Amino acid sequence: MANKLHLEVISPDEVFWDDEVDTAVVRTIEGDVGLMNEHLPMVSPLIVGRIKIVKDGKAREASCAEGVVKIRGNRALVITGAVEWVDEIDIERARKAKERAEQRLEAKKNDVDLDRANIAMTKALNRIKHYERLEK
């Protein structure tokens, strides 16, 4: 266990992951960052992307909204607005969210709606991309 990293991933809805891992990869504003035991202390914003978790040599990926990662010693904490395993993505829901965002972007009502539509579009495209990559 000494070479393991304790990773906790939480969202407003749940504690998504709380266990020891070999490594994890998160997408920060500066690119992908690999997390491992005794990583240099760090706090960084996360962008919409993925979290790759490797436990006992087996990798699993989750689609992730924006958030923050904090790591110190052998503990890492990821706080995100939303997270789900790629193999559990409801692809039809993601495609409908993309369509709604496209409609809002075309309507161009006001700046707030455009910002929300752009965020919704980014999240939907992220979920679709990860799902389709898994299907190949």
C-alpha cells in the first residue's frame, strides 16, 4: 500500500471514488496531469475532460466536468461539478443536450444564455467523444 495514492473524487451528487490507486490522470487548464504517490503538492483548476484511474494495473475512465484537483503526499482530492464512468454515459441524453445547446446558440438571446449554452455544448461534446472512443 505504500506506493499507492489515495484518490477521492466527489461531485455535488456523490462520492464517486474513494480508494487507493496506482495512478490517476486529470485534465487541468494546463493539460493532462498524472497523479501518483508523493506527487509534488499542487492545486489546479480542472477543465471539462476525463479522469483516468489506474488501480491494480487496470485503467478505467470517467467523463468529468470542470472542477479542482488538490494533491499532497499520498492523497489527491478531485472536486467536480459532474462525473460519470464513460461506459455508463447515456449517449441519447448527451446527444439531446448537444441539440438543445445548438438551438440556444443559434437563438443568440443574450450573453448569459450564450455562456450557458457554450458550457452545455462543451460538456455534451465531451461525453459524446469519450463514449464514442470507448465504442471503437
